[in-house]
Amino acid sequence: MDEKEYQRKFLNLKILKGIQDYLKSAADPDAALDSDSAVYPIKVPQELLYQLVKLQGAEGADEAIHRIFRLGLTFWSERLFEESFGTAESLKMFIELVKSRNKD
């Protein structure tokens, strides 16, 4: 593995770890991460937002949008994992490589 591929995989590993931590904290609202960021505005289909607010109120609509985001983030991270590592065994081997390089 050349240095460019190593760096790409290492950055993807950091992204996947961040997503994993975020999704764990999103499942437990009391465990919010200090590093969470908010990017506004997001585009939401107007009718979806209107009907969610009408049916569930503003707080319910907000929670629904967060659930949709988490589902999309989960799907996207699974694709990133497949493209970067392919298998759990490949990921484990890469993590061992990272550990061995950090010992030096």
C-alpha cells in the first residue's frame, strides 16, 4: 500500500469513527458530543416539513428530520466502509497497520 492510499484510508477511518460516535450519541440524547456541529440551512421538501409540523408539532418535526438524517448518514457510512475497506477483516488489518506505524 502506497502512502497516498494509506492516507486516504486513514482519513476514511477517522470519518467512520466520527460517524459511529455521532450515531451512538444520537441514540442517547443525554450523551451529546462536544464536537457536534450544525450546518444551516438544510433543504427539506416544503410539504414534508409542513405536514410534519401540522401532525407532530415543531419538536416532532425536528426529531423526524434528525431521524431521516441519521438513516442517511448510516447508509452513506456503510457505503464508505465498503469502498474503503470492503470487509471487517480488511479493516482490522488496516487498524493493525496504523498501530504499528504509530509505534515508530
